[in-house]
Amino acid sequence: MRQIMKRIFLSSVLLFSLIVRVAVSHAQDAPTSAQTIEAILSVAEHRSELTRLNSSITALLADARLTDQAARRTLQESQAVFTEMLNQKVGSNAGKLVDLAKWLRAQDEEKQAIHGAGGTTTPQQQFVLDNPLAGEEIYLTSLLSGILGNYLEIDREAAGSAKLEALLQLYLSFRTVIERGWWIVDNLLLYAPQWTRTRFPQLSADQKRQFLKDVNDARGEKAAGPAADEEPAPPPMPQEQAAYEAAYQFIVNNTPPP
């Protein structure tokens, strides 16, 4: 129930972020990615959640039971990103938080396994059971999707491989968690077609098939037109549409059959 309520709350918060972005757009015809991300990171609810995560990580790092050095590095790096996002309202390194989201989910899975096994727990297992952030990745992944998605849409290929790779990893790991996560890959084809064509062959066969399925689902939604409560998106420029279609055909031609 808590996760359901969190999803509902998050949807309303992300809608508010969109309203903020529209306000920035009206103030200036073409807002930069920096302006858009600053607006998102100015939303009180987002700042509250980032502060909560940051404070909880401080407590986790102070816990001697956390002996996994890789986990400690992930938490320390994440704190540096949170500090930057909170103090400077920039998301340049937001992609580094994808590893944190993966760790939060893994902690929850480990917690469930420990509960299922029963018996006496080790100090490290008890740490997992006591970890207040285990399973707390939903808000973070949705926020990251919004931030990285804006970099992609506004900066296109110039967003850089680090941000584009982080967005792809977010999709690969959390496509079923993020609302309309299948749109991520279609947007990669539209806004970063050359990068996507280079990266796609490195995916596994299953990932390629899922990628194509999700692109086709997004294309089907676009063909059906916007819902009654949605504004139609501006059509791509002819050269953008041509590059998108070429990238799509590349995906079709290089996806193995089931």
C-alpha cells in the first residue's frame, strides 16, 4: 500500500515538474537543459526526497556492519551527487545514481530472501533487515527518468554518452517501474539515433527484442494520437524524422527473431 500511495504521489509531483518546465518555456522560447533541470530540482517535494536519501546514506555509512566496500563506494559517490543536486540544482552527474537505485532494489531482494530463510542472522544480514532504504528506489528512478530524459530531449546527441548510457541502463533495469518506461527507447531513437545505432548491437538478444517491442508500442501510441487530456507533441523536423526512421529500421534489421 505504501508503494502504491508513493506512485500516486510521485505522479502528481512529476506533473508539477512538467508545469514548472512549461512555465520556463513561456518565459523563454527554448529553455536550456540546465534551466529545465534547475526547475525540477527546485520542486520542494523532490528536494525533500533527495534530502531524506542523503541523510539515510549518512547513517548507513556510519554503520560498521556495512562491510561491502563496493556498496560503500556507491553510497559515497551518491552522496556527492545528492549534495550537488541540492546545493547547485544541477543534474550533470545524476546518471551516477542509477547504481544506487540498483543497490536499493538488491537490498530489498536480499531482505526478502533473509526473511524467507529464517534462522539466526549474521551482522551483515541484520544490516540488510535494518536498512531503511531497501526497496526505496521507485521515487528515485522516476526522478532520474525525468532528469535524464530532459537532457536527451533538449541536448540530443550532445547530452553525451555518459548521460545516454545512464538513461539506457535505467530503462534496462527499471522499465517496468518507471511510468511509460517503454517511451525511453523510442526517445533514444528520435533524439540520439546515431548513439543508439552504435550501442544497440552490444545488447543481449533478449534486450534487443524487448527494445524493439517497446519501440513498437510507443510508435503505436503515437499513431493513435494524444489522449483527450494530453497536448499533442510538436512533430519532428523532416531531417529528425528521417534519422529516426533510419535508426528504427536498423533496430528492426538487427533484432534476432524470438
